[in-house]
Amino acid sequence: MNLFIFLFGLIVGSFLNCVIYRLEQKQSFLQGRSFCPYCKHTLSWQDLIPVFSFLFLRGKCRYCRKSISLQYPLVEIATGILFLLIFNFQLCNLAGPSFGLIITCFLIIIFVYDLKHFIIPDKIIFPAIGIALIYNFYQLLTTHYPLSTVLNNLYAAFGASVFFLFIVLVSRGKWMGVGDIKLAFLMGLLLGFPNILAALFLGFLIGAIIGIGLILAKRKTMKSEVPFGPFLVIGTFIALFWGERIIQWYLNLFII
């Protein structure tokens, strides 16, 4: 079953790569066959086997020999690993893996798109928020999901988004973007309190570490723009899987 879930994740990751590319090109990802972004040649089935086609072709298009971006195998492998983690963790706060798998797809697209283009597309973030809201209220109406849990998620969503809104207003959009506000709202719906605190802390911490590393490596300067969405997505996944343990570990530091 674990092997099946991982392979399924690889296939979904291949589809997510298609979605990301067609979002960039403002094309529909529901129509048309996959093609090489350079020579536009329609790809055959042997060109579309996740990861293995990349390795077999040595990272080059079969037809024009242009290099294939590492984004493609990395997204496929990351999706497979995350699907495997969600399936095994069962994500108690999400009441099962199905919703977690769907949200994972949205978060991966947000991660890659923001990393490449410094923007979180509304076509992705708004449907993700809508699905999270519907799922919360669906669980409330059809299962023993307590009202307090739904309210907790809503409070976390509004609290996180207001926090980011404050940062955007104070910095006049120089430190954060409006997309980060929307992403913070989604994070709150997914994590609730106090896991949202762990995700935000980890997002800022990881962002600071990588930012300082890029400056020391002279890849960036203090005035360079760095997308924050990917760090928030990483913080979200860590909090989903290990948030409670991290918070408990942190609290234990203060217990004598």
C-alpha cells in the first residue's frame, strides 16, 4: 500500500507540473496533451513516466535535446513523499488522508509558483480556502467533529491573516504581499490553534536561515526580494505532521 501511495503521488506530481506550467502560460490544464515547452513537440507516453523518463532521457527533451528543468522530478518526488506521510500520519486534525492529499496539491503549486514568480495565484489559493471551509463545515454536520474545533480553525485563520495584514500595512507591502495574507488564512483553517503558531514560527525561522545563507553566499542582498510563501508552506507541512510534538517539546523547556 505504501508503494502504491508513493507511485500515485509521483503521477499526481507530474500532473501538478503541468498545472504550474499552464498557469504560467495562462493556458487551460484541462485541455490538450503535454508538450515540450521549447520545441512544442507533443510528448508520447514514454516521455511522461514520472521521474524515470527524466532519468532515462538524462534530463533532456527527446526531440530538441533542450535541458528539462529539475523542477519536474523534484515536484514528483516531493508529492510522492508527502502523500506517503499524509497516508501514514492520517492527520487526525484533518480527519483522514483524503482531504490532506487534496490540500497538499494546492500547497505544492503555491510553493513552486511563488518561488518562481513571487506571487500566489488567486486561481489556486481561493479554491483551496473554499475547499478547506467546506470540509470543516461538512465534518461538523456529518461526523462528531465538535463545533469548538471548527471555531478554533476559524479563529486561527482570522488571527493569522490579520497578523500578516498588519505586517503588510506597516511595511506598505515591502515585507509581505497580499498573497501571504490569503495563505495565512488557509494555514489557520488547516492547522487550528496552537499548531498555526508552530507553522508561522517555523516559516519565519526557515526563511531567516535561508535568507542569511543567500546573503552570505552573495546570491542576495538585504534589499533583494525573496518569496515568503514557500517558507510558510514548509512550516505548514511540518506543523501538520509534528506540530503538537514541537509545541510540547517547547513547553517542556519551561517545566522545572
